[in-house]
Amino acid sequence: MSFLAEAKDLRAYYITRSYGVERTVKAIDDISIQIKEGEILSIAGESGCGKSTLLKVLLGAIDPPLRIVGGTMQYRFGEDYYDVLSMSVDDLKKKRWSQISYIPQGSMHVLNPVRKIGNTFHDFIVTHRDLDKQETGKMARNYLGRLGLSAEVMNVYPHQLSGGMRQRVTIALATVLSPKLVLADEPTTALDVLVQRGVVQLLKEVQQREGSTLVLVSHDMGVHANLADRIAILYAGKLVEIAKTERIFNSPTHPYTQYLIESLPRLDDKSDRTSIPGRPPTLENPPKGCRFHPRCPHALEVCGQKVPPLTDLGNGHQTACFLVSEVDNSEPG
Amino acid sequence: MKILRDLFKHHLAFRAGAVIVLLVFLLVSLSFFSPYEATERRVVPKNQAPSLNHILGTTALGQDVFWLLTFAIRNSLMVAGLAVLIGRSIAVLLGSFSGYMGGGVDKVLQSIVDSFIVIPRLPLLILISVIVKGGLNLWGLALLLGFLDIFWPSKRYRSQILSLREREFTYTAVFSGMNTFNIILKEHFPFFIPYLLADAVSGFLWAIGMEITLAILGLCDLTRPTIGTMIYWGNYYQALLSQRLWVLAAPVIGSIFIVVAFYLISTSLSEYLDPRTRLKRLGASQ
């Protein structure tokens, strides 16, 4: 199986220590996930469930207080495997932007306000390619042209662009070196719906043209439905369900996913939408067993005691819920 | 050069400032052609009102006010310039080093800086001047002013750096693999330079003011003509009471012009160098 990045039994905690008090926030607790070559993988979930942290680990941007407590994290480029956790900083720097790129959340301040866009492009390209200013300018202009953006943006300052334009430029900046893996952290947040659509289309276009792999973090299920090949649902630092997009939307198996899908408005259905009762738990002290069981309408006794394992339902559909695995087990073979 | 020409053409404040500064430098360069030595006394009739022979009059010590003023402005500018050069360059290094290093280095440096900041500068200068009793020549004064002008500014530069290194675009640049030196040079300097320019001019003006203050109090080398010592000697011989205002008017008006000119230049330059305000002005004029 050709994967591009793989996390195994990953545990990433935020550990802070001050005045003799240690706080541990278990932002990612035992997650295994494979990112396949050429796919668009979406990561969904409520705020504070570990989405951004997972992205940080995937980027190899592990700075204190975030610490990897267990598990492994690998990249594969061509035939070479790279262990992110033991890679040297220099190696990682070389890989970043040229192989693994990042579209930050909210492009408002991503571009240096006192430098023209063209200079920013130049700075980012020469870090990885040995080119002079004319060549980088040509390269950036060509690339912007291919994305349907006017080359004029090269000569303006970021504040002269609209929010949507700025986000598009940021996407262009992140993908100008044709990276294999692109990670986007809520790329459509703070944009209006129309602009969102344009940005989503641009992302898809870039991914298809360059054959790159896109990992997308968002809590906008609409964006997921539009873009993703596969969707991973995170809840309280755990992977609760992962499947192809249609399966997640048509036949979700985990109660949390079911809630998420049911909360979406539908054209033909005008009834009120219900939200999930309760709030997500603090990651400092998550509930025992299945982390969703205090909010789950179908909670069994076992849910409060044991952690449900990720069960394969075939076709790449995996769920961590006793409702599914118990039923499976009780079926007479 | 093109920037300066553009500014001169289109920015009224810059034009005014530049013209005055040019005049000031013209005055300074005239000092090299003075018919009298800088420290010479009793070379012209005393206490003459401005006339064709002595366009700004003469002092009670028998000096020509105009030629004395050329020396005075030259010396004052040199003292202030040297003080700024010493003070602010060390301040920039100290502040940005402290800001970029952070952590323990920052803590140690800042506690040293803090302990100097709490010392009030004017009383300290007066104290030192009293102790050396006029033995402080112009260079000594410049050094002292420069030294005292390290700590507050370094704090400001550090705060700029601290803010810059937490900006989103810095993170993006770091993430993209750009090395630290390039980030400082290409991403941060464009922010920092306009600030530094405006700030250095304010330091320059502070140093001129301090020199004048100390001289008026009679605390530095009074034999050398500076703007401050001209006022001191004018007061000493009762220029105000005996209505020989021309003795005081020349240095006072001269210093006001210098201050205003440098202020105008600094604000217009920093406004121009910041693309946001520049483009705002462009947009407004269209």
C-alpha cells in the first residue's frame, strides 16, 4: 500500500509545568492514521478535539509544550522513509515547503504586510531552489497564471488584496514548489460562502493538477463533502471513525458521526436540527472508556470501562464503537 | 536617491524639513571660512546690535554672533550625532539580540537594562558634570549622552523584535525553512528600519536638548561654542535684562529650526517607508 505519511499509535500531549504543578492535555491519544498518495483526506471534529494538533504532528512541527509521548510518525517520499520524530531539524527544513507544505489558518497575517507578494514568493522559493530574482519571478508568475490568478498580484502589498484573494495567493505560495503533501488548516475559515467556494475549487484544482496529497482540517462539513475522498472524525483526541466520504455521509456508524451528519441542514427537510447534548470533555481529564459515552444516547455498560478499539468494517471503513464491534461479535459465525 | 527626489517633489513636510536642514548645513560649512577662531574673544566691538558689519550683532565678549553661531551649531550637531551613533547602535544590537535570543539571555540582559533605566538621566548628568567641574569636553559629553541613551531605546527595539517574531508571517517563514538571518534581514528589517529612523531622530533631538540644558546650567566645557554655551554666556552677561536680545535670539531660533526640520524629515520618511501609510496617502490623493 502506498502511503505518504503514516502515524502509528501516536500520542501527543501538551505538557506544561509551572510552580510545581504539571498539566497534561492529551490532545492526541493513540491515533493511527495513514495518508495515501494522491488522496484528499479531511479531518473533522468539534473545536478542541485535536485536529490542529494532529496537523502539527503531521507537519513535524513539534515544539514545546507539545510533546510526542508515544508512537511513530513516518513520511515516505519515493522509496525513502523518513521518521519524523527522529529527523534532524535541518533535514526537516529541507523537506518542508518543497515536499510538505502548509496552508495556514486565516491568511490575514501570513503574508508580510510590508513586502510585496513577489518578494515573498522570491524569499520562499530561493530557500529551496538556487534561482535568481528573475527566475523566481517567472516561476511564480507562471504558477499564478496556471491557477488563474493575475500576475499583477506580484507587485502589490498584501493589504491591497481582498480576503479571498489573499487566501488564494497563500495557497499558491504554499504549493508553488509542487509539494507532495499539502496540509491545510481551516483554509476557508473567515471567508464568506461565495469566496469559500472559489477557494475550495482552487484547492481541488491544485491537488488534481499536481497530483499532490491534501490533508484538510476544517469543522465545516460542507467543505468536507465538497473536497474529501476520505473523512476522519476526531473526538476528544481520538479517531472515532474514518471512511470514504459517501459512507460517512450516507451510513455513519459511530453515534458521534451520526450526530454530526444529522445536524447538517438538508434541502428537503425543514425540521429543526438538534445539536449534540453536552459539551466535549476537557482533554486534561477525559472520561474513562469511550470518551463519547457521557453524551452518547446508546451508551452500553462496557463503554464506561473499556476503550473501544478501531474496528474494520471493510472497504476502508473503520469505527471505534462497541455498538458496532459488539454487534459484530455477537453475530453467530 | 529617487525616493528622496520623489519625497522632495510631493511631500510638503519633507520639502520644508529638507530645505531647513540644507540651510543648517550651509551655516555649519560656513564655519570653516570664519574670519575668527572659534574660541577667540574681544575681536570685534562689544554689544553691537545687528548691522551690516555684524549681521547678527556681537556679544558682550566681543564675538560676532553670526560666525559664533556657525561654530555653535557645528559643535552641537557633532555632539548630538556622535551621541546618537554610539547610543542607538549599541541599543539596536542590545535590544534585538535580547529580543531574538529570549529566555535566560534576555532575562539577564533585561535586568541589567532595567537597573539603568531606573536611574533618572538628567540628575545623573548634572551630578557627573558637577563632579568633573567643566572638565568634560565635547567628546566626553557625547560619549556620556550616548551611554545614557542606550537603555530606554534598547527596550523599545526589543519590544519591536518580540512582536515581530510572534507574527504569523514569521512562523510561516520559519516553517518554510528560511534561515534565521534571512528572516531578520528580509522579513523583519523592512518593519524595523522606519521605526529606527524615526526613533534615531528623536534621540538626536534629545541629545541636542541635553547638551543645551547642561550648558545653560554651566556644567560642561564653556570655552567651546555650542548652542547651549551661547545661551549660557548671553545669560551670564545679562543679555535679557540689558535688552541685547540678538545674543539669545540667534541660538534659540537656530535650535528651534533644527528640531523642527529633523522632526519633519523623520515623520515624512517613516511615513513614506511604511507601505501601508504611503498607499493610504496615494489612495486619498487619487
